[in-house]
Amino acid sequence: MSTDAVEIVTLYFAALRDKVGLDRETISLPEDVRTIADLAAWLETNRPSLRGHVAKARFAVGEEFVEGARALRRGDVVALIPPVSGG
């Protein structure tokens, strides 16, 4: 493994947790996954149970919502939060 490898923890909430079957996982990111948008695309490909659901999710890092261009850093904790329904 390269010393440049970025390892993050991904937290799954609500319906996304149910779909993936985990509440969290540690991911060593491939070299081409460096932003939230990259991570979203990677999850769509590498977590088949999430396919079609990641695009609707909100992403948060450090308890703050982030946009797709946000760079991922070693040790980030990235939460995937599905849309809230109801009213």
C-alpha cells in the first residue's frame, strides 16, 4: 500500500445502513477517489446495494454537510445521510 493512501471511515444512516448492512466501514481509497463526488461514484460501483441511492444522500464530514468538490483527507469520518421523508 502506498504511503499516500487515504483511509476514511464511512458512516451509514437509516435506510442506507439497512441497504449496505453496516453502520460503518473503514475504506482505503483508490488513488482516483479524492473528493466526495469521487467517493459517491465509487460507492455506486463498489457497493451494489447502494446503487441508485447515493445520489440522493447528503454527505457530512466532521458533522458539517459538504459538497461534492470537498477533498477527502486521511482520517475523515464521512456520514451518508438519506433524504428525510415525512412531515
